[in-house]
Amino acid sequence: MEFGDHSTSRNGELEEGEVMQNGGDRGGGAMVAVEAMPEPPQLEVRMDVALLHCQTCLLPLRPPVFKCDAAGHIVCCYCRAGHGDLCSRATTHCAELDAVVAAAKVPCHYRAFGCGQYVVYHGAADHQRACQCAPCSCPESGCPFVGSRGMLLDHIAAAHSRLAVTVRYGRSWNLTFPLSQSWHVLVGEEDKSVFLVSLGALGAAIAVSLVCVRADGAPAPQFWCKLSVELPGGDKDKLVLMTSTVGSSALSSGAPASGQGMFLAVPQELISGDILPLSIRIDHLRPATAPKSTTPRARTPGRMH
């Protein structure tokens, strides 16, 4: 593993952490730059990654870190009590190791796809699940492309001559999709999230599904959708409608197959020739703030080294 980050040289402009302040008089005193404290020197080193893992549950260590008095095994705070059944109770707090595990940083697992962040080692898995550069595949069958969502939008425009449709959350959009193309791409105006609309034959009907394109393992659901199709001409008594939370996919197997997951079945009588008139509404779900728990999170016991 690697520690640290690369420091950047100054170019004469204000950097993050600096602000411009006026003098105290009302006439507008001289502008002065207030600079943040300089970052300590950084360096990269390599070390055995096992040194940053609990020797009982084998998960990355998080402060506070403890060791047992009998053999000096390093354990996390969740395993310290149960360690007595294996060796001796881990009662010694290692403040020095706290500082190490809190500062040990590694490059993002997805740096090849554009993420330049260095993240604390014990938080790397959380960052990986939420990283905006997490790779996804192209929905076109047989296409070998793999890249971030931003790369995907550029790819489908250049390689497949498809342009994404920008939509705003919280309102209905009346769109038309040619049935000759089995997938279409939407982009949320507010946060640039990417959505895939898939069209496929389902007997005599057309199955319409919507997924959010993001990495496997990302938190879900984050969006809710409403899909509807009504008879051309405005007959409100003849329509099909579906509401559902929006699933997520990295498209590792291409576009979702017809009839899988949540989908809207549209009969032929609601379709105008080769064009599907589809009303789409996407809402961004706002998760409620959960109270902080004082109960330690469960960790799966491992083996002793």
C-alpha cells in the first residue's frame, strides 16, 4: 500500500483554505490574503497491508486501536473484549497506532478512470462505493468499453452517435424513443447522474425499464420514477403506468434484458408506428437523517495470526 499524497506547488493564485479580507474601516481597507496553515510534508511509502488490519476480525483498523498484554496482538475496538477468549483481554490503548491508521492514505482504486483522490485506508471501501469515477460498461451488445460515467457519455456520443437527453428531477418529461434502438440515455441536470431507458419485445408488448448507471455495490435506491404511455390523441382512459424506485447497474452484462426487474409493459395499440411516446418523471430521494447509534457495528470474526 502507499501513504500520503503529492503536494502541489503554488502558482500565485489563492488556493483552497485562503480567503481575502478587507481592512476594518468602512472606506474599504487594503485587501489582505489570509493563508491557511501549510500542509505538512507528504511522502509515499510501501508496507505490509496486514499491519493496518485487526488481527482478530481481519478488517481495516480504525481508531481507537488496542493490543493484548499477553502477545501484543493488535485489535480493533470491536474485538478487544472478545480477544480474552483467545489470548488475553486487550486493554492497552495504542495512541501511536491511532495516528498512523488515521493518516494512512491510498490512491483511489479507480484512479485509472479519472479519480485523483487519496483516501484514508480504512475508509477506502466506503469511498469506492460512492466514487463518481467507478467504472461501468457500454449498454451496446458486444462493445468492450469500460469507463466512468462521464467517459461513458463521451463514448456513446462518439462511438454510437447517441446523445443523452437532459432531464430535471421532479417534473414529467414527454419524450419519444424510436423502437429501432433498444436503449437510450438520460442525464440528471442537477447532479449529472446517468440513466438508461431500455426497450425490448415482451410478446406482443414492449417492455420499458429504467436503471441508474453506477458501480456495483453503490447505495440504492436513490431515485424514484414514474413511467407512463397513453393512447396517441390524448385518450386519458387508455394508458399504462408504473411507479417504482430506480435500481442501479454497472451494465457489466449490457442493457437489462426485457422483462427483468421492474418494467412497464406497453401494448401495441399505444404505440405510434416505430415511435414510443413515453412520459418520464424522476425524483431524487432525500434520505432522512438517521440518528447516530451508540452500539458498535458488527464485525465478522476472523482468525488469529
